[in-house]
Amino acid sequence: MNSQLLSIIATIEKTIYTQAFDGEAIVSVQDLADQAGLSRFQLLRLFKHGTGKSLDQFITRIKLETAASFVCLTRQSFIDIAINLGYSGQQSFTRAFSKHWHISPLKMRAATLKRNQHLYLNKEAFTIPAWRVNREQPLRLWIRRYVGSYVQVPQHWSAFTLETKEILARVKGPYYGVIYDDPDITPVDQIRYGCAIEAPDMNTPTPSGWIEFISPPSRFIVFSLHGSYLEGLEKLRPRVLTWFQNHQETFGTSGFFEIYPKLPEGDEHQKRDMSLHISLAY
């Protein structure tokens, strides 16, 4: 998939996810075409050729994947989720959601709560420290995106290192894992994961083949861990869920970032320092 199409996809996902918090999520096909320097017809043809799906089909899928995140990970009402994602009402939203996921929003939320119930009782999770931080300035990331299960992430980091030797010689870190999908929602072999570095400034052009992501000033809850990648998978999820279970907070627009002071090397058993930053709504 070429860098132009990756940039278009990133714009669609960011627009839908951000506006789903702040208002009605509307993606303008003409605006996408203008940003890409294409005619509307050229954009539609490029998208169909590169993804095998029409642009409308893709936008609908991203909206419903975003909706599933809100259904499973927040207490937001279904009518609010529907309106924020551009549906005329809860009935049309429920119909589209049920067709895509083969389960209603109500049943998906109930199933998620039941599935995670044992995690809320995990006492060890509370040993991982958590604190709030405010980031006052926008954050600009250059991202390489990968698709596959989370067990493939160590290989993704290795590929990221090999692909970015020249850039990594100029940028010293920190290094980011950008998390796009929840494994309870997305099929395990289709999880999207990005390895990223912080751009040196807001003006340096994005390298060819990379995706740019600008995260606005945000509040974060930060979980810190020294351990292996496998320990992170095992411990951080119950820690995050128990924290949100006990605090009246809502996810924000800047997403989820794993942050490493040094580029992770070695396999999934290697001990390393990392922190998980989760955006909170203002």
C-alpha cells in the first residue's frame, strides 16, 4: 500500500475517532481528495484499487469499529455514540452495529463486562503505579504501521529498527508503540499497531512511506512498568481496567501510547522500562 493511501486512511481514522468525542463525525470525500491533490474520481479509484473496498464501505467500517470501542470501554449512552458517529438515531445505529458485529451494542457491552469481571479482582494489578500528567504542547509522531497479532509486536520492532536506521541516527527517542485496536474487539490477526518516533520539530517533512500523527495537548493517565513484553500483556490490561472501573473518567482523543526510553531490542522475554499513556477526556 503506497504512502499516499496510508496517509488518506490515517486522516479518515483520526477524523472519525477525534470527532466521535467532540461532535458529529463527518468525513468529507471532497476534503480528502483536496488534501491528497486528487480529483474525487481519482481518490475513489485509488482507494478501491489499493484496499479492495469502496471509500464508503471503509468509512462505515471504521465508524463501527470506533463504536465498538465506545460500547466496550466506556459508559457512554448508545444514543450519544450514535449521534457522535453521524447516525440519525439509536435505532439506525443499532441496526448497522448489529449487522456488522453480529451482536447488538447492549449485548456486546454486557458480554465485555462479564468477560472482564475477574480482572477487576486482580490485586496484583494495583502494584503498577499510575499517575496523571498534562502535556501542554502538541506531539508530532512519525509512524510505521503494521498489522497482525500482538505476539508479533517484537518482530514489528525489529523490522522498525531495520527500516529506520538513517532516521534513528538523527532521532534519539523516546520510541512509541501506537495502539489502534482492542484484541477483544478486533480479530487477532487484524490488529493494527504502529511503531513511531517523535519528529524533531513541527516543520521537518514527514519521511516518505511514513504516517504523520499530531496529538493535541492532552491529559493522560500513565502506568509504568519494568518487565518483559509478555509481563506487560499480562499485567497492564487488568491495571487499566481496574483504574477506569474506580474512576469517573472517559477516554480522550489522543489515543494509547506505549513509550520506551530506549528502542526495545531482543525477544518478548527481555526486561525493559516502558510506560503506557492513555488519553483522558478534558
